[in-house]
Amino acid sequence: MSVPVAFIAAAQQRAAALGQPTRALEDWRYVDVKPLAQDVAAGTAPQVPANGIIFSGGTCQTGTLPTGCAVLAEQALACEVASITDPATLWAVTGTTSGLALGLTADVDLAVIIAGAGTMGWRLHLDVATGCRVRLFVEHHHAAAARTCGWITLALGAGTHVEAVDTDAGDQDQRLVTWQVAVGRDATFRHTAHSIGGRLCRSRIEVTLAAPGASCDLAAIDATAGDHQAHRLTRVLHAAPHTTSRQLLKAIVNDRSAISCDGLITMVRGADGSDANLQNRNLLLSEHARADTRPQLDIRADEVKAAHGATVGRLPVEELLYLRLRGLDESAARALLGESFANEVLMRITGLKP
């Protein structure tokens, strides 16, 4: 399936009007955008298992889809582009692009493989029917120097439960991925991510809790080294009363690499009885490493709970000494403490793998 031609043309015009992102844009203020000005050579995508859905080289291929997956019309991949303000979202549907829209009407496990080479855009839309339980596994396998822009939209019906895992296996590429999720009444969206950075790795996730009882739980661990960078931007909108959100975003930063976390929780007027919490934890392993954090609350409702917090720190000297006194050398002690820091998120991934 391809993205509708009219939608691509509208996205191209909108992208041209917005221009290249710069640090003057609030959503890009921490991003080193220089890699976006570099040419991206064509290349061969790495080999990946031929299961589930594969986006590669501007095409979309599907294996045997699970029972309960129905291909929707191309129009499901389109939307109103005039309101889009993020260039990376538009890039996912401009130029050579592929897309797939599915309706999920039963409990399913769905694997999505992104095999990036050169410059590639891809689009995935999922409608999850009332009461379904879905596990979605998204894996990025990119060739060196690739630039891949992706856009995932999910619409969760009443009482649905979606577990999403988003992991990458590259470290020299540019990955720009947008998630847009609408969560219905008494539905739950649980998202866990792991990245090792890249020349420019940026994940943007927008969740709208659209009806009473809707909830989301976001967790991520980013680990960068060398001169890599990874940026995580979250926008959670409590648009109805008695909605709940939790975010735990962690990062381990080494060498001269850079990490940022920019999270915003908004509770609109009328979202009374809602409960939100955002926590960002950053661990620096080098004096040259950099972590930027900006947790934000925009509360316009009454009788709500909303909290946020952020830390940037180094390995505790006391804990390092404790492990050294018990026979571990410094390298092993540091590795063990780093693993302990990350495990709170990583265990969510290992517990879900089929």
C-alpha cells in the first residue's frame, strides 16, 4: 500500500513552508541538527527476518498477517496536514514513501521491522477495535548513514489494551520517529522504548487520553556513547476526566554524547480527577557527556494530581567503593551499576518478547 498521492503533495507543500528545523523551534531546542544538512547516500538495507511487516527501501511487505488483521483503505493513512508543526512528521510521507493501514479486530501480536538505507519515509496506521489486546513490536535495523523518518498512528477503541515495544539496532544513522496515539474510554496504552542513539536519533510521542478511564504508561532507556545523540520528546494530553498517565524516561550518557528529554503534560479544563506523573532520570558516565531535561506541566483543571521530576547525576562514589571492596574492578563495578540503573525499563521489554 502507498500513501495517497494527494496527501503526499500536501505534505510536501507544508514541509517546504516549514523549512528545515533549527534550535529556534521549541521542540528541537536540544537537537544538534547539523546531520540534517548532510547528504545521505543510497545504500542497501540490512537483512532482517521476513516476519510481520517490513518497511524497506520505500516499499512495504507483509508476511502472513495474524488472524484479526484487516488491511484498510489508503485514505486511513491521510490526515489534515495544515495543523502539523513538526517537520519530521511530514518527512515520513514526502518523497519515496510506503505505508500500511490495518484494522485490528482480535487479540494479536504484530511485528514491524524497519530496514532503513539511504533516505526513507514510512507510515503505519492501526485501528484497534473495542476490547482487543495487542502487542506491537517495532524494530529498527538501519544501514550506516541512513536517514529514516517514520510516523505511527494508533486509535484505541474502548476497553482496548496495547503494549508497544520500540527498539533499535543501529548507531550511525538518523532516525526520526513520531507516534500519535488516541486512547479511548477505559483503554490502556503502554509503550516501552530502548535506543543506543545515532548521528541524530529523535523520538516524538503524542498521546491523547480522549475519554474517561483512558490511561498511558510510557517508559524508555536511551544509552549513548561516542559522539551520538538521542532525543525523546513526549506530549501527553488529558482531554477527559478521570484519566491517568505515567512516564519514566531514563538515559545513560557516556563520552561526548548528548541526550535530551522534553516532556509536557497538559490537563484541559474539565479533565477533573485525572492523575499524571513524569519522571526523567539521567546518568552521566563522562565529564564531557551532556543531558538536557525539561519536564513541564500545563494544568487547567481542578481536583487533579500532577507531578514531575528530573535528575542528572553520576555513579555514586559510595556504591562504586562498595563493589570494589568486594572484588570487582572499576570497569565491572561501573557496568554493574549502569545495568542496575537501566533494568527497571529493560525488564519491561524482556518480559514482553514472544
